[in-house]
Amino acid sequence: MKVKYGNTADFIFKSAAEFLGSKEAVPMEVYKELEKKSRDRAFSVSHYTSAEVLNQFLRELVDAVEDGTTYDTFLENMNTFLERNGYTAVNPWHASVIFETNVQTAYNAGHYKSMTDPTTMKLRPYWKYTTAGDGQVRETHAMMEGRIYRADDPIWDIWYPPNGFRCRCSVVSLTKAQVERSGVEVSKSAPYDIDFSTGEIKYRFPDKGFSNNPAKNAWKPNLTGFDSVLKKEFKQRKSKDIEK
């Protein structure tokens, strides 16, 4: 049964499904050759090259978002399809990474579309980064926990989740009054460490390959609000990602 969209949550899931459905399934070797901004609109699965299989993976993921399909159902449906068509069944761990990363990316893209609605941006002009808050949260992601930035801060071009495979982080929008009541100061810089032996500032980034916001139509980070040290380090990080 298809979801009947009406309230805000339904709008988010509809946008999430549209985000996934707009992706183009391509073999992994083609995916790796794409520029980063194009990768955000492409879909691939390692170890599978058939367009038939890749498109089936994509269809199952769209159904998961639209109909609330669970991971177990996703895995069962995919393995039934693969075995029926003479392909090797997908490894459960591999399937879990595919499912969690893609569904989370799609959900966050839908949430981004909802939060960037002009009226919402006017009423709720601040965004707060939240993690799952348990012992499995990655160190760099934990550094963003509870940080509040303006919704239009360029930090979200880099740190909008998911920020790694199986990342469970999310962003919530806040009103000015909520920010004031929280007592949390609005951040204006990315998280960083200081090397006390040299005094050098080391900015922290998401996991390799995730320093971007796939929810945006075209990926071109706006670094105008960042200082020269961060700009330089970010560009070096992206160059290394492309080389690898």
C-alpha cells in the first residue's frame, strides 16, 4: 500500500523517495569515474555490474522509503530476485550497509527539502546537529553533537548528514526562541583540534567521501564564511579524495 502524503512527515518521506528515484543506476567502475557532484545523483553497488540487478536494488530502496519496508524484507526481496535470475545472493552485512546508508541519505535529503522551504527558513532559521548519542558514534561526528548553526551557514555544505557509511546523525531546525532557551551559543566555525606542540588548528571533517551535501542539486561548497586555513585544508582533502 502506498503512503498517503499529507502532513510534514509524509512530505519528508515523499521527497526522500523522489530523491532516490531520481538516481541513475551505474556500474561501480563508472561510478568511481564520476565527478563528486555527479556521484550524488548516481547509484551503484559493489560486486554487481548488471543494470537489471542495480535497478532492482534501487527499486527495493525506493519501496523501503515509500512503504516503510524493513531491512529484513529488503534483504529477502533482493535475494529472491538474485537467486531467481541466477545471481549470487547479497551478503547480509553488505546489504545492511547498502540499506542503511541509502535510506538515511534519502531521508535526510527529504528532511533538507522540508527545512529549506522559504517559510520554514524564516520561522526556524537555526539548525542543530544531533548524533545517536551512544558509544558507537564516531569521534569526529561526536564533535558536532549539539552544535547549532544558522540554517544558511556554509557548514551544512560539508557537514550535512549522513557523514559516513551507516551514519545515524541528523539535523533538526530550531526557532530563535528555542536557541535562546537552550543557552547554546550559535557556532560560526567547523569543529577542530589544536596541536598544542605547534599551535596548529586541525579542522575535522566527515568520513572520507562524505564531505558534501547530496541533498543539494549541484554540489559546489560555499566556503565564503570560512577562514583561509579551513578553505586550504578542505581543498587539500577533496584533492586527496579525487586522487584515491
